[in-house]
Amino acid sequence: MRKEKVWVYGLIIILVLEYIWTVVNHLFGFGVNVFWGLLLIGLINILADELLPKLRTVYIAVNGVFLALVVIGSLVSWQVERHENRISLVTQSDYRNNLKRTTAIAENELDAVVNDRSSGDYYIYIGTAASPDSRKLSPVIKQLAKNHEVYYFDTGAYTLKQSFRDSLEVKNLPYVTYVHNGQRTTGLNGGKTTLHVLQQLAKKQK
């Protein structure tokens, strides 16, 4: 096999894998994914015409597969983007309703919950209705609270002391950690946490 053929095969594989990686990780929006996918198809055609003129049937088939990947990837990206937009519309009223199953705690109670060394299993959730990321996560907390004890500390109503921020490693809101028999897991920061990830905290701790 000629060196230029090896080079073009390698380049095509890299481009396809790079595209799949960006779609899977949702790095760009729906429109960008479609545009980039079509651009890569055109580039692959140019490379194939220049270096692989005798393999037209092969690269047409490859383009067909890649086009299917572009369509599927773009649809997935669009669905994720639509889901994110829907979640971002959670209002402060919705947020409070989503947290009705949680147990609200005040500043003095937070110390007891964080440092409790007795037997017990529960989550500690720190957030506030004014935080967009907290509102995004609230539907997940609602589902979590159906089967687990969740203590909720509202930073809009109480001040989270720096000592708690340091000990819990609270970098941004919302924040969730799990406590099992007095042992606390490493907390999760941010609003993109899923129900599955939160449930895994409990499994890792037991």
C-alpha cells in the first residue's frame, strides 16, 4: 500500500473519531454538528478523489456510513439540547415544589448532619432557588428524595460558612454528597449530575 493511501486512511479515521467524540460529549450544538459533519464529508470526498480514484465504490460506502453517523449524531445532539432547554425553564416555584420531599435544615442543623457519626444513610443537598444550576438539578433531587432521605440546606435562606465550604469542598452550587454511617463521600458540584450518578454515590459508600 502506498504511503499516501495510508495517510489518507489515517486522516479519515481521525476525522470520524473526532466527530463522534464531540457529538457524544455534546461539545457543540445541533447546527454546528450538522455543518461540521457535512464539511467533513466534503473533505473526505476531496481526499478520496485526489488519492484514491480507483476506490470510488469504497469511499462512497464510507461516506454513506459517515452520513448516517452525522444524522444520528445530530439528532442525539438536538434531543440533548432540547432537553437542556426544557430543564432550564424550571422556575423558582417549580424548584420549591421539586424539593417538597426533602428535609430542610438550618445552619445549626447542618453541622449535626455533616458531622453525625451515628448509623444512618442520607444525602445532603446544598442549593438555592436563585441558582439556575440548582433549578436544573431539582427534578433529579425530586426523584432521589422518593426513595432516599435528603437533607436540604438552602443558601438563599442561610449562610454557608467558609468552614463548611472547605470541609465539604463546595466549589459551586448545587452540591450533593452522601453519608453512610458517618462516612461522607466526595461531593458533586454543579447542575449536570444525573440520578444514576447520585445513586452510585450510595453504592460506592456501602
